Amino acid sequence: MIPQSFEYLCPETIPEAIALLQQHGDAAKILSGGQSLIPMMKVRLARPEYLIDINRIAGLQYIKEEDGFLKIGGLTREADLEASDLIRSRYPIILDTATLIADPQVRTMATIGGNLAHGDPANDHPATMLALGAEVVAVGPRGERIIAVTDFFLSVLTTALEQDEILTEIRVPAAVPGSGGAYFKLERKVGDFATVGVAAQITLDGAGVCRRAGIGLTNVGPTPIKAHRAEECLLGKPIDEEQIRQAAQLASEQAQPSSDLRGPAEYKSSMVKELTKRALARARERART
Amino acid sequence: MLQKTSPEIGGMGHSVKRKEDLRFVQGKGTYVDDVHLPGMVYGHMVRSPYAHARILGIRSEEARKLPGVLAVITGQDLEKAGLSWMPTLFHDKQMVLATGKVLFMSQEVAFVVAEDRYTAADAAELVEVDYEDLPVLVDPHRALDADAPVLREDREEKTNHIFHWEVGDQKATERVFQSAPVKAGLDAFFQRCHPAPLETCGCVADYNSATGKLTVWETSQAPHAHRTLFALVAGLPENNIRIIAPDIGGGFGNKVPIYPGYVCAVVASLQLERPVKWIETRSENLQSTGFARDYHMTAEIAAERDGKVKALRVKTLADHGAFNAAAQPSKFPAGLFSICTGSYDFSTAFCEVDGVYTNKAPGGIAYRCSFRVTEAAYLIERAMDVLAQELKMDPAELRLKNFIRSDQFPYQCPLGWNYDSGDYHAAMNLALGKIGYAELRKEQAEKRAKGELMGIGISSFTEIVGAGPAHTFDIVGIKMFDSCEIRIHPTGKAIARMGTKSQGQGHETTFAQIVAQELGIPVADVTVEEGDTDTAPYGLGTYASRSTPTAGAATSMASRKIRDKAKKIAAHLLEVSEEDLEWEPGRFFVKGAPSKAKTIQDIAFAAYTNLPPGLEAGLEAVHYYDPPNLTFPFGTYICVVDIDKGTGEVKVRRFVAVDDCGNIINPMIVEGQIHGGLTEGLAIAFMQEIAYDESGNVQGATFMDYLVPTAVETPTWETDKTCTPSPHHPLGAKGVGESPNVGSPAAFVNAVVDALSHLGVRHIDMPVAPWKIWRILKEKGIAE
Amino acid sequence: MAKRKLVHIKVNGRDHEAEIEPRVLLVHFIRDVIELTGTHVGCDTTNCGACTVLLDGRPVKSCTVFAVQAHGREIRTIEGLAANGRLHPLQEGFKEEHGLQCGFCTPGMIMSACALLEKNPHPSEEEIRWGISGNICRCTGYQNIVKAVQYAANKMA
């Protein structure tokens, strides 16, 4: 309940924050929304000696379309994603996802940047970003670099971010006509982590044929999983019931769930199949409107 | 016959808005952690990470060196004061701080005291304990194996067997089973769960060396019993101990026992002569304080081919953890489990229970179940459904056929209880009508033809509450009466105190309503206080739905004593004889001349200013009520569920609860109790378990995994009532707080099994998680 | 020992200044430093919501925020709802509709409901249940809490 003692640092700019990260190395952690980090600190699983609070850095909270991308600032709160007309109207898969994270109070503080940077396969945005083919912007002492989300998640709680980098922006290819997506999350109760989560984003052409498919899986492996075999089987075909079933089967074969308090592994694999069906059906519905 | 009062007076039957709410909605309640005393320091418990291990040594020098640390108390320190062990509430003892070895994960090993909470937490981490692993026993079925590790080296008999208890007629029951044409039964595990009130347990122990008085603010549902026990065990004079149970954030039975944290805080305060606060965290609460249930039960019913039940036999293995810290009446090691014949007219029955020790948290307390009644009700209601399935009979029809009839009351059941009153048919029929049972069965048939899964579950439970009569009931020897003391002031206002202690049940309002009913003094003019042992009369506290049956009755009786005296004063004021007077709520009037009257307020004033010669001044009374019997609330709950074949998730579509708790004091409060208890039942049926792995590690003992439903999971509850007053209670009331937790788990499980019964499913153990259903559907070839 | 920080935090309209360790949780700052004990602690894993307060008008779980994060910002707790001796419609609603029993979840529940009604003055029942899904109640089964929020919504309309 009581965290270990730490020094609190409150930089006002990104370069300042990066300098502090460099200075303190592994003894420092970034405080973003804190809704994953602070609970870990309270049970003393996380014991940073230096906490670098980046919440006072201006210019990191925004949701906009620009240069062919949806750009979301790393400090954008889940509650702001929920409230955004742009997200609701053009990227409903992101609204689905944000709404299903934790609860209203946590969503006030929690950030999308933190949700990705924490590297927890149980977090929800990673699967959605995999499905959307997103990329993240990382800023460090060596400058800025773009990391495709497919290259971002390395293992449990480990991402491609260097210790001295900050995730400043998420970029999603701008929505095109005929595109639609959905995120489905099976949970034991509202506010829980996913027993299984599936994000599906597709683009259909004028003839209803699938031109692009992205499927991401939550909490069924050490990292979020891109169900690429399921995606491939959808390309170039109309998304009918049979296609959906095949894709769902392939997605479940790519899942590597563990048995735990949320259920046995075989149940989770089966639920990947079930949720993939539901997510693809909803994605198709949205793609058609 | 109770006379009706006006809404302004607010007696029985009025949904008076609660008086206690004004402070709660403003955040101005006083819960134990809100108590701040000058010089107060903080305690933090060091706990064992192992389920069974010898303690080789404890080193606290590093902890003591930390600035702000005042003391580190270990079992060895307590041993010197004879306090390293303390008696439990049930013929056993438990370690306060571990000496020699630890017996469950999270067991208390050392108590650190520091100037502030944060330092205490830091210091606790610095206490070093060396452990040596011992073999762990978590499966109660193995507890009596020849090679099972014997856990309790302190006991004379080196065995993990705690007790064997039986009741009923074994021979007669066996005879019936031998010749019965139909036999049906099941093995049912009622999983270990936890009451988890939102406020955890804690205390502030304040020893004042100048006065020699120890004051303990405590989250206690039974403050007087705690005071007496502290006196007996710690050797402190009872007149120098004051327990104050202030506002309590929920109890549900979790706050009946005395916990090591309380004892350590008291010892620390005596040692340091400063107030010591100890508040446990949620994890500590779930891992170490009084759990509930953990009953492995087998039931068999012998019946005729037409469904008439004849005999019941029940065998149960009770897992009590490392110490038998069950809080229940001393003659009943399995509590009131022998109510397991339920609402049905069995001619004979036999019930046996064996208790064993395991390397788990101690207890077996009553969690909103009046001492194991939940287990009993769950078992019989599941067994009746299994029998219905066996006979291919409708479960409602089977129950109606076998209910004890209303003309059979008072009813002596084959396991010894004398049910005071009941009308099971009326409650069932009301519930069936309200839910539209016939239409639902039709709908189910149609859905089944389409492969859709829908179920209807019935639970027609009988409760047994209000412990209890002195001839049978005591807890650690203290009889289970309860009490009320009322004093009327000259201006007609009143103060009333009871030996019970509300943790949300609304006594400040409902007990005032009893006084209002009996004396006609408006609820607003009656102050009710509970929980301070210096001022409240002695009582056994609030749990087991006993407050209304015992303290409520005492309030009524004390009020009537006051009314008797008031009559004498009224006669004096009106210059008539007592026989010429009649009473209506609030006033005595002369028979035939109603305008010649004196109000209770007039009389109160006169009690101090104008008394008849020879009559003592004042207008007050105290009553200690020994209930002549328990009371038997009952009801029928009907639950409708739809199952998502794809995920195994269960959605509760409707839930109708018909409760009969006799005469009702405050319908609004009763309804609220039902809502809350049904929500607990929902959680138990579908979501909750305190589980242990093979090494005795507690699984999921935080709110992350011990799942409490939110408003989203909780359905809308439809409530209704019948009214069969208790013939022996002064107000005809029965108590109701626990009925929904007692009756609902079976309703939920019966509904799910009913949805799957056409596939041959007979039983699913709780918690009925979606994956369990999916697994069944997969076996039956329905899921993919 | 970490360097203490001087924080200025406005609580229920009043300025407060204190020197605290950075690790002090906002809920402990409110309860132990400012001594407003209406905000409660009910768990240790950010689940129960008993500690809910408004930070710059938005609901947060004060057990999962460090007090230093609130430096220069405004907090509203249950004690700051009633104005000029009159109960807030939500407080009235909880009383009128029996939306509480033990009272322990009530302050956090009311603060969440307050934030909900500010964002959505006419919520449906489903929206109310979602809006308070971060607050656990063990006593009421939520049914009367929903009614209490509806009472307040009608009064504030």
C-alpha cells in the first residue's frame, strides 16, 4: 500500500526529461498516467529511485488528423479519447478500446502512451494498434525515430523503447472509405484485464473485397499478438461467414495463452476464435457504412 | 395487534428516511481510521510468505534502527506476557504472533510500531525472518491420511481432525434409504469466500497510564464480547476497558472475531503508553481474516416415485484452516447447518460434519448466513433440483408437493429445530406469478428447439436466525440475549441504547421506529446509540440477523415497561384509575372521553415534576431479552438466465425475490438489505473464490481477482413479500439481513444447471465461471 | 530520505501548503495532512473507488495519484459538495432514495456521480451504471444508488 521512497523530478520539456533519464539510467522511471506504475510501486514490485513526471510537459496531448495520419499525443488521456468526436466518428475501434480500459476514474489519468510503453500484453491498446498498423514516435538523446508497432513489443514488459527514450506520439494511417474496425474484450467483470481481447480492422473495396486486414490479440501471449495468418487469409476475398470462420480459426492457432485465474488456456484459445468472429463481423458492418 | 402510527411518528411499517445518512453523505462519519488522537502511532504487521514453515529466527535490528520506529514486537515478546496465543471464539486457540512455526500464508509474525504509516511500512520490510519449509496440507480430504503432516503441534491429540458432529436419526434414515424407490443426491462444494466489507478491519488502542483506562476504537460487530474477552485473556480489569465501535463500513460477519492486530495494538499501547493505530490493507483482510464457507458436502434424498421426499442424509467435510476461529454458538461446531432439511417435510434425516485443519487462514465465520445456514440452504435447494431432474418433474411442482404446510406450524423438523411459523406455498406462488413461470417454461422449450440456452432456477429457502435462547446458545459461554436501555427526557425526547452494533443495517432509524411504535414518540425525537461499552447495555452484537429478533425485542419490552409506568403517571395527572385508561400511540386517554388525555410528552415532563406519591422519578427502563426461540424467515427466489453459447457467459435476465420476514419495521431498509444480499449471492455464485495452490499460496486475494460486482454486472432485483409474523417476537418481526445471501446462490446455480439439464448436466460447482460452462458445452459437442 | 517537496493544493476552494515526501499518496494527503476524512481507503489495488475525488473537476482514484502531482491544482472532496449549509442534490438524492447503508463507499460514489452528471446531465440507467463502474458498493446492490443519481439529475435539470 505504501511505495518505497523516491526522488521526484518534474521536467518542463522533453529534452529536460531525456537528460534526466540519461542521468539516472535504470534507477529512473517515467510517470505518465501512473495507473499501471503506481499500483506496482504500492506493492513495491516497482522501486524506482527517481520518478520523472512528464505530465507538466506541454504539447503532448492532442488528437488530430494530419499528413495522412491520425496523430495522438503520448500523454492523451483515455477519457479524452472517449470524448473525442474525431475518434468516435472515424476510428471507432479506438473508442471501443479506450472505453474498455479499467474504469472512468482510471481513464481520467491513464494515457495511451503509457498503455503502449508499459509493454504489458494485458493492456488493450497494443492489439488495436497492431490491427491498425500504427507506428509510434520515440524521442531520445539521439533524436526522433519512428517505430512500427509490429516491431515495438518485444517481451513481457519490454518494448523497443530505449531506457532514455520517451514515446511522444502514436500515428495511425488515416481512415479511408470502406474501412472499419472493432475491439472486443472478454472480461470477468468491468474494469478487469482481458481474459482475451481481439482487435480487427479491415478495408473493403467497392466490390466488398478485403484489401487490408489487421488483427491484434490481447493477453494471450508474452506480447500482444498480430494474427498475421488470419489477416492473410482475408486478403483479396469478400468477408463472408466462411472467411470469418477461417480467419478466426487461424487467429486462435496463433494465440499462446497461459492458464490462470481467468481461465484455462484452451478456453482462451477458443475465445480468441469467438471474439475474432465477433470483431470481424462488427468491423465489416462498420466498413460498409 | 400492533396499532398503526402516523408517518410523523414513524412506527412499524413506515419507510422512514434514515437518520444516520446526514453525516454519511457529507463524509462526516467516524470510522476507525478517521480517529486521530494526540501522539498516535502506527502499527504494521509482518506476515509469513509461507503456508507451513518453522521459524528459525527473527531479526529486527535493522528495522529498529530506522528513525521513527518505536517497537518491533514478536511472538517471543508476547509469550512473556502469556499472550502469544489467544482463545478463538470456538474451543480452540490461535497464535497472535507466530511462535515456533507458521501455519498459513499471511500469518502474523511480528508487529512494527512507528511514528507514521509510511515509516512503519518501510520498517516492516526490514524485519528478517528465517523460515524452514515444512510439508504443506491444503486438501482437506487428505487431512486425515496416515501420512498427512500434523499441523497443530500444540494440541494434545496429534491429529488434523477437529471435531465430529452429528444430529438426527441415523438408523431410521438408513432404513428409509434401503427401501426407497428413488434416491438422488449430489456432491456440492461451497467454495471458500470472504465477506470483504468495504472498510477493512482495524483499531486504535489507547492506554492512558494516568487513568489506567484502555480505550479501543475497533471495527467490532460485538464490542461487549470483545471487552470481556480482552479482560479475561489480557488480565485487564473489565471496568478499565472501553471498546468503542464507531461507524463501521460493513461487517457481514468479518468483524466478529478478535484479530491478532487488535491484540498487538493493545500490547503496543500498554508498552508505549501512546495510542496505537492498526488498519489492515485489503490484501491482509482477504488473506488472513475470517473467511467463510469451505464446506465439502454430500446430500442424498430418498423419495417416493411421485416425488414425496422421505429422508435426507448429509455428510460434510469442513475446512477450518489452521485454527478453528469459527464465530458461532459453542454447542454447534457446524453452526446451524442442521437446518438442511429446509422448507420440506422430511420424516427422518441424519447429518454429520467433520472439521479438519489445513494450512489456510483460520476461521469459518458466519458470512451473512446465520452460522452456516447458507451452506445448508444451498445444499438442500440443489438436492431438490437434482431430485426433480431424476424424476423428470418440474422443480416448482416438486417443491410445492413437499413444502411443510402452513397448518403444520409450529413444525418440529427431524434434525431438532422448531420452526415458529411459515407459509412456503404463499411465497412460492407469489414468486411464480410474478416471474410468469408458465410462460417462461414455454419460452424455454421453444429456445431449446432452436439450440438456445435459457434456464430458470428456484430457491425456496428457510432461514433460522436470531440466536438465541439461553438454554441452547452461548458464544464462549456468554449467553446470547440482547438488550435495550431507554431513557425519556423531561421534554419528551428519548435516548435508547442497545447491545447490538449496526454496520449499515440502519439501527439508528429502525430501533427508533420501534420506540416510536411502542411509545408514540416521533422517530426524530429518539436518539439511538450503539457500540460504546461504557454506556450501552451488554449484548452479543449484530450478526446472524439477530438484532431485530433480540435487541429489537428488548427495545419493545423496555418501551412497554416505560409505558406501564407512564400509565401510572397519566392516571395521576388525569385523576382517574389506570383501568379507566386506554392507549393509542403517543397518548393515554380516558375510555369514552378521548379528549381527556395526556400525551407521552406531558407524561415525560411529569415524571420529573409531578409524580404520584411513592413513585420514583424518571421515565426509563432496561430490558435483557432472552428469545424463547429462533425465528424462521423464508422466501422463494426465482432466477432466469440466458447463456451465451459462444463465450459461456451467463446473463441474469430477471430475478424475483419474495421474502417473508414477518412484520417489517422499515420496508425501504428491508428492500435495501435484499438488494445488497442478492448482489453478494451473485458474486459468490459466479465470480468469487479464495483459492490456494499446492504450496498453500493464496490465489487471487486482492480485489483484482477477488471479484466484487460493479453496477454493470448487477441486475435489477425485483422484490416482493409475504408476511407471516413470528408468533413469539413482541413485534412479530423475524430479521432479514441474511436471507438474500442464504437463498440466492442456489437460485443462480439452479438456473444455470436448468439451462443445461437437457444436455444431461446435473451440477456445476461455484463459482460458475464462463470457462466452466464452455467446457461443458465443448464436452457435449455444442461449443467449438 | 527523499527530498521533501513543497506543494500548494487547493482543496474545496481553500489553499493548502505543505511539505511532504513525494511518495505520499493523494488520499493520505487529504486524510492525514488536510485532515478531511470523508475520502476513504477500501483496497490496495486501485479497484474499489472509495477514494474518488475530483482533480480539476475530473474523477480520479486518489490512492493512485501522488499528492505532488496535484501541486498547483484543485481538488474537490465530498466535504466540498454542500454549499452554504445546503446539501448538494446528489447528497439529497442518496438520502431520499436510500442509496447507502454503511456509508463507506458513499463519498467516492457521490464524487463519481458528480463527475458523471457534469459530463452527462441526463444519463440513462445504463449510462449511470457505466459511470459508477469504478466504484464498488458491498451493501446496496447499486439499485438505489441509480435511483439516487436519477433523483439528482432531475433536480439539477
